[in-house]
Amino acid sequence: MNYAIIGFGEIGQTLARAFARRGIDVSVATTREPESFASAAAAIGPEITPKTLAEAAEADIIFLAVRFQSHPDVAQALPSWQGKIIVDVTNAYGVSDEELGGQPSAKVVAQAFAGGRLVKGFNHLVAAVLDQNPAVHGGKRVVFLTSDDDAAAEEIAALAGNLGFAPIKLGGLSEGGLLVQAHGNSWGHLIFKDLVKFD
């Protein structure tokens, strides 16, 4: 299984550091040439490999860490995303319900990535919190996952565990997705909730 993060802003770099902390290799890409962010990637660690968008899109599991409005541009990197797991880390804050067609934002993203298996996750915490060590006072920081594909959600839950987080699955995109979605001028009930799970 190989991994890529598309988007190398604050959240993309935060996710890259989470992979590096655990010694897990991950490709990173933007719409720019890899040389333009190679030094930032190297500063995080040897596990982080800058690639072109087309190269990164070949990964099995792809974290979509771009602005919500940029997801259609990323979706054009491949003619089909068949079988790939897309982890939607975007938030549609400031995007009206009309623009979303009354759907959860993750459903809109899923439609753009034809054939992909979408999991919404890692989006409910601000970068500064997500960037902290997920081991907290003997517990683990919670990340919420929601998907209409149970097997994909299981796969990302296992990865979240490997990254040191405590995954909590919230069900489908139309139910759980609304709890962790930012849209219009409102936040879902679980956005910004920094929770720790103790075994």
C-alpha cells in the first residue's frame, strides 16, 4: 500500500509530519512542479517524496488536502480513480448550500473522483492541533472518519491507528459527514472538538 498527500500547505505539511513521525513513506504533490517545494519536503524528513500531481495520483491511498474549491482541478489528474481511496481533508467553509446542491460537501468531492472510494477524515482539527503528538496523557487524539464504503473506512482507520491516532467512525457521508463538515457559514457539531480516547 502506498500513500500520497495532494496539497502541501499547512494541512498537507501537517499530515506529512504525521507520516514522518512514524517512519511511513508518503509522496507529496501540488499543482506546481516538485522542485518548488522540495526543500520544504526535505525539511520534514526522508520519508517525504515530492512528486508531480500525476505521479502522486498513482498512489493507492490519497489524502486530498487542498482548498475545497480546488478539488475539481485535482480530479482531472486521472481519467479514472477506480478503486483508489481518497481521504477528503477539505472543508467547504464559505461555500453556500446552493453551490453544494444541498449535499454534504464530501458527496460533492466523491462525485468529482469517479470510481474512487471516498473517506472524509482528518479535517475536523485545525493544523496546529493536528500537528501535535497524538499521544495525549496516556490516550490518543481522536480523528473522525465517515464514508459510504465501510471497507475503505476500515482501511483508513487502520492507517490512522498506525499514525498514532484513535479513529472513530461516524457512519455514512449523509449522516456522520454532516457532523464533521464545514459548509456555508456554519460548522458541523464535531468540528474543532479536540477529543482524546483512552483504552
